[in-house]
Amino acid sequence: METPEIADTTPAIIELEEGKTYFWCACGRSKKQPFCDGSHKGTSFQPLSFTAEKSKKYFLCQCKHSSKKPFCDGNHKHLL
């Protein structure tokens, strides 16, 4: 099983729109973090599709090791 690349060790604070679907990068290779840009092609990774429940700021995981993907759970504090 492949290990995702750590895009950053801090969450991305992003304003998301209620009802809109987003594609979170699971591989860590995207240049448009924390969202997918197709860089996972050729790997076993697939982006995670999710819909924002409310229009507000969300903390999205960029270390790719959260147990609450795509949301940050603080796991980045235990890496490196």
C-alpha cells in the first residue's frame, strides 16, 4: 500500500459553500492543496468527494493522515 505525501503539517483553513461538492486530495501530490488536481494518476490514490453541510470555514487536512478525512483531526502534530 502506498503512503500519501505530506503536503503540509498545518490544516488548510478554507471557506466552503453549503451544498457544493469538493474533491479532497488524498495523495498529497496536488499543486492545488487541499483539493485534487489529478496528480494521483498512476497511483492507487483516489480523491475523496464530499459536500459541505454549511457555508463556513473548515479545517481541511493537508498531512493526509487524519482519521476524519478530509477534515483535520490534529494528527499532523504527531508526524515528523
